[in-house]
Amino acid sequence: MSWFGFGFNAFGQICVQEKSVQEETSDAVGEVKVSVPVELRSHVDHSCCLKTCQIRASWSRRACLHESRCVWLAGFSASSISNDTRGCRDAIISESHLTLAFPDRIESWDVQRKDKTPLWSMEIIPQSESSGVNLPLVPGGYIASKPPIFRSLAPHLQAKSLALGGDHVILLTAPGAVYSWGLGSHGQLGHGGLVSEEEPRTVEALWGVPMSSVAAGGWHSVCISEGGDLYVWGWNESGQLGLPSRGLQKAPQQKKAQPTELSDVSTPEEEPHDGDKHEEVFISIQAFPALLDVNPSSDFQRASCGSRHTAAVTTSGCLFTWGWGEYGQLGHQTFNSLDEPRRVEFFKAKDLHVVDVVCGPWNTFTAAVKKGVLDLKNT
């Protein structure tokens, strides 16, 4: 399995600037914007296995969890973080702290200081080899993206997985119900209004439809049903819900109105005749979960949200992305934004089957395997 990255790379989260490469280079290495998926290269010490099994991302950093049970960081001030990660089973990274899950404990470290002791720690009952903590969930609660690091959760919620948004939380229960709480100013909680919630509240519009996974972005949310359907809600300013966005429709119109090199006079667009007029529907906020149609029709198994973009993997191994694309985080070899899901053709062209996706705020990381290798594993 290989991991690829694309999007925001100002701190070397995707690919590190080589000394022999000039700042003016047009190659992906060293560029702030990477629009083509680039296979990640590890610079971890060779005493540690280099095969990455999981990636977590924040705005300026990337954390790689290796099969040898150690964590390596890339990005801003990554070299200054030297705490021992051997034996780590899971990790999450934010702009303020790195949290590590070991078989017998949870530790959270301040990434901006060279502390010799964790900022917060908690002992847990040792787990078996086949089980473990599923961060940001921990026994009795979850790890927040800002202090207080530990937040408690009521046992009756039967939490299965949890996704942290900019200022909101989406929780999936064992029976497949979805709860949300936190900031609700852009409809990201899915309750039909713009009101914030201090305590977990059921997303009633999804009641009776068991969900298999949840994801949260800056001000939007996504979940996938057990049947592979994709539901979206929240802010759609950059098309991150895959629904018609007025902001994205204005951009091409403004470009069309600009003078060309052949003429310094721009002609106004023709007004449609009365019989041709129709009202276009744009969605800035979707306060209730909406079923997202994707062309071609697909069943989804994984999804992840950035600050203002979304990525999802189908059961057939295709990657679809949409939303804000200014840093190339959609992987379509452009810096355009999209308000409808589009398949990333890079992986199909390389005969790669996508198996996982993780979005940072402004970038995207994807795991893929050769289709021939996958076929052998399935036989």
C-alpha cells in the first residue's frame, strides 16, 4: 500500500524541499501548491519500518503511523518533536498537540514546546493485539482539538467513532445513529437550524437509517450509510457539500467578462428572453442532511473532510473530491473549486485502487494499492 498527498505543502507536509532544487522549480517537490497526487517518501530513521499504515493531518503537519508501531511527523517544526513513540497504536495531530495511544496509556504532548513529560496522560486497561483505542475516542470520552484535551462522554451513547470539525463534533453510535454538538452557525449540526448545542443531540433526519462512518470539516459534515449512500450538511460556500454554490458560479462569469488580449472592450452578456428565464437554485447552507447524488452512481465506504473540501472513496476503489481547490487539494491537476463530486483520474490512470482517504484542512492524503495486488489478496 502506498500513500499519496496533494494540496497545501508550505511546510513540507507532502514533499520536502530538496537542497538541489531551486525555489523557482515547477516540480511538485518544494511547491506550496501540489495539484497532482505525489507518492509520500519517508525520512524517518531507518531503524523504524518505513511502511505507513495510517496518516493524520493538521494544517501545518502530518503524522504517519508505521506498521512498526512508531510515529513520524512531517511539516512545521516536526524535527523538534522527539518524544518516544515506540509501541504506539494510534495517533492524532493538531496545531497544538500530538496525542498518542499506547496499549496501556494515552499521552498528549504540546507540539510547540520540548516538554519531557506529556501535557496530559491517562492510564488504560491493557488492550489485546486485536483491539485498541480508536482516536479521538478514548475510554470514557474523547480527545478535543483544543484544551481541555479530554472531554467526557456518557456511556449510554455507545460511541463507535467520532469526528472533530472546526468547532463541532459528529459522533457515530454502535447501532448506527448520529449525534452532533458544538457550534451550529452554518447548519453543520444537521438539526435544521443554526443554533449551537452544548450536549450531544440526535440528528433526527437520519433516524432509522443506520450509518457506518462520519466525517467533519470546518463548518460541514458528512456521513455514509451502511448501504453506501452519502449524506451531507452544513456550509456550502465553496461547494464542499457537492451542491450548487453561488460563489463558484460567479467565478467563471467574472472571468468571461474580463477583456481579452484581442479587445479592450468587454461586451455584456446577453439577457435571456422571457421564455428562457429560469431561477437557478443555489445552496449556501444545508441545515438538514441531504442525500448526495454522484455521477456515475456509486456506493461509498470512506469519507473525509477538509476545511472547505470533501473526499470520498467508493467500494470500487475510486476517489471523488469536491469543494475548495485553491491549493490543488482536489487532485484534479488544477486549482479550481468544484460544487459537484468528480472522480480523481490520476488513480485510474495508474491502475490504482484507492482504499483510504484522510483530509487535512487544505490538503488530502490517499492510500492506494495496485489492482493486481488487491485481486491476489481477495482470491
